[in-house]
Amino acid sequence: MLKKHSKIKFFIITIIAMLGVLLCVCPFSIPYSMDTFNGFVPAINKGIELGGGVEAVYSCQLKNGETATLEASTKAAADKIYGLYSQLSYSELYVNILGEDKIQLVMSHEARVADEIYDYLQDAKEFSMTLTEASDSVSPEKFVVAKDVKSVRADYDYEASSYGIRVNFTEEGIKNIERMKKTAEKEEKETVYIYVGQPSSANLIASLEVGEISDGMLITSSSYSNDVTTLEACHNIIAGSLNVSLEKEGVHAISPTLGVNANIYIAIALGVIIVASIVLVCFRYGHLGLLGSLAMVFYLVLFAFLLQAIPFVTLNLTGVVACVVAYLIALVSSCYIFEKIREEYAVGKKIHISCKSAFKKALWPIIDSHVAGILAAICIWIFAPAGVTIFGVVMFVGLMLSLVINLGVLRWFVYLYLPINSSKAKPLHLYREKGVKEIKDEVEIIPEDQVNSQIMEGENE
């Protein structure tokens, strides 16, 4: 009965593994919906090396009344633009200064679908706060102005169920907010009016109580009806806070730096590595190799799922190398367990006892090696240059998953297999010398040199 149950479970596990592989590589339309599932592997963020990108170049001109040099103002503008775009979760982002009056913006391939995003920066609108509502006859004093804005990002207020902008201010801006609050208290005013653009009734986006004004506050408005309008407002406000005006010179797509067919070549290489390793493992370990291969299928499926689910993972050539290294470490760890099973069987233990002893003896060596690798991956993640940090991230994910698969899933597969075969060694490619007798009970095997030393100690006593 146990043998039948194990076979049924393995059949179900195999079906799940096959479905996992299909989810990794096969796109399909989601039933009863307009959405399409593209697969785990295609959904992984790819850097400019593998996926290409898009480039936009802006020319800068000093605004009227600015006293700073064009070069300094351009550098400050580049820093603010980088802060804005880095919040948009692009895989790779570079903001470079060309000469003294040009800014180059380079982003990874997913930016291609939103070319209009580059037009937003040209529509500069000044952010301001007043204590008096503007009208045709009233031009209120601006306590907080555009230059006081340090960064802006789109956000969503779940309590109010509305989109908004979250604004952070410079040190000077925070001082101006405090000055505005003191003036409001002195003049007994309770409302602050917030404008995007020249103060007028048409540009009023919110009116808040004085106590609600702070650094990092979320401003919601009926003007921000969706994520597109909110994102456009963020670009407008940042452009308005710059000392320079921007004019787009051009936008063009960038091909993958490793070549248009780089993804195909890498996929073929990875496929050859995976298939070759599975064939070799099955050839050496028989049914144990099949169990290990099944565990590695689950490893690869979960690995692909995690890489596409973690938003800051961006695969470049370094990340691909890390994927290969992590997979080989996981595979070698399972082979280490199988070698321990062979060693335990060779000294005379039964198959089920050999499996139990092997996992027990392989536990700490595998944990020690993986912990050392995880610590190294964390160091690379934190301290390595930007283009190499992905190696540490991928290695960290791969090694953590390897521990779970080899010490949990593979162990369960082996114990699930034992009711099917716990007496025939040949399918498992287990061998022992003819003179070695099978041990009937589970006992500890003491090496011969330790036995001799124990005898000598007994004689000395």
C-alpha cells in the first residue's frame, strides 16, 4: 500500500514539476481576462546588456535671474532627475552630463513603452505654498517655492483611495515651512494653499490645514486621477524646481550591448548546461540521480520565479554567471549527499539506514559551505560596484534556495522513494565489496584507526 501511495505522489509531483517548467517559459492568455501571462523567465528584468534600452538627451539653459554657472546648475539638475527616475523601478538607469550644458538619460528596455515620459520634463511647473488663496486681484506671498523641493514621487493614499504626490524638501525648504507656520500662528490663519504652476484658482491642487504640512507629506488632488497624471505632475514639479530649462534634443532606442541574439545564445548555453548535468547525475547515481534531477527542476522553477518577483533584480552578464554558479553549487550539494549514501552503503548499512545517515552527516558540511557563500554574496551585494552587485543578489537567492531544496525537498523525495525500493541496490547504483557483510541493525561504524586507539587507551588503564 505504501509503495502504491509513493508512486501516486511521485506522479503528482512530476505533473507539478512539468507545469512549473511551462510556467517558466510558455506565455498564454489568462482565461476570462484581457491579460497575458508571459512566463517567469521572460518576466525577469534585463539590463541594457541583454535587453537594450532607450536614451534621451536634453540641452540645458539657465533660467532668467539665475546667478549660478551653467555647469553647476546642469549638475544639480542631473542629480534631481536621477532621484526622480530612480523611483520608477527601471532595471538600469544612468544620468550623465555631456559637456557643460547637456544631460543624457539612459534607461533599460522597459522604458521603451513610455516614450511620452520624456516630454514631461519640458513642461516645467513651479510648486509653491501660500497662506492666502490666489485670485485675479490677489497675488499671495509664496512661503515655499519651487527651489525648496528636493524630490517628488508618485504615491497612493489607500485610506482616501486616491493618487497623490509625496514631496520632500531641502533644508531651506524645511526652514521656510517653519517660517510659514509661525506666520500662520501669528496671523491666525489655518489653511495652506498649494499650487503647481503660477498661483491661480486653476492651478490650486490642494488646501490643507497648517498642521498637516511637513517634510515628506502626501498631497492628493482630484487632478491626479490615475498613475499617469500623477507621474506627469512629478516630472513637471521637478522640472520647475531646476535652475535650468530643459529642451529635448532626441530620443532613440539602444540595442542590447551584447548583441541582438545574446538572449538566444545564453538560453541555449544554459539549456545545454542543465541537460548535460542532469544526464551525468542520472548516469552516475541511477534512481538517486532521477530524484536529484526532479529536485533541481523545482529549484530552477522557484529560482526563476524569485528572480522575476524581486523588483530590484536586473540580469546582466554578471547575473547570468551568478545563476550558473548558484545552480552548480546546488547540484554539487545534492551529489555530495548521494556520495555519502554510497559511502554508508559500502560499509554494510541497509539502503534506508544509509540514506538516513547520509543526510545526517551531510547536514553541517552543506550548511557551513552555504553560509560562507551567503556571507560572501552579502558582501558583494553591499560593497561591490553597481554593475557587480547583481552577482551578490542572485547568489544570495540561489544559495538560500539550495539549502531548502537539498535539505528539505530532496530529503523528502528520497524518503518517499524508499517504500518503492529499499532493498535493490543496483537501480540506485550502490555497491559494496563482496566481503562486507550487511549490518542488520543501525549501529555506528567506527573507523579502524579509532578502534586501535581505543584499545591502546584501554590497555594503558
